[in-house]
Amino acid sequence: MATHASALKAHRQSLKNREHNRQFRARLRNALKGVRTAIDGNDLAGAKTALKQTISLIDKMASKGIIHRNAAGRYKSRLTTRMAARS
């Protein structure tokens, strides 16, 4: 265990950031699942609104560095392609 004050503070910050990032990733997984089930269930109106909210969440996460920008682009591309195939 760290004994310097700065190391202790860095450890506290890392725990806080890890929990914050974990919650964000859980929100992302739930949002992705919601869009996919709406698309697969032929609920196109619901899927369209869910897709818009999910893309906003993905962009927010990429800007904060929680996910990589290429991963964000991949998620958005796959969702929009899936949506277009159903429309």
C-alpha cells in the first residue's frame, strides 16, 4: 500500500474514476442492447429514438476518453447499418 500522501490521493482518484467509468460502460451496454432489441422487434419508431440517445451517449463517452474514438465509430456504424437494413 502506498504511504505518500500524493500516492494515497492518486489511489483514491483511481478508484473513483474506475467506478465512474464502469457505470458509463454499463449504461452503454444497456443502451446498445435496447437499440438492438427494438430493431429486432420491428419497433422502428422506438428504435429510432433509442438510436439517437445511444449515439449521443457513445459520442459523450468517446470525448471523455472512456472508449476509443474508433470503437465509438464502429458502434455507431454498426447500429445505423442494422437500422437501415430493417427500414
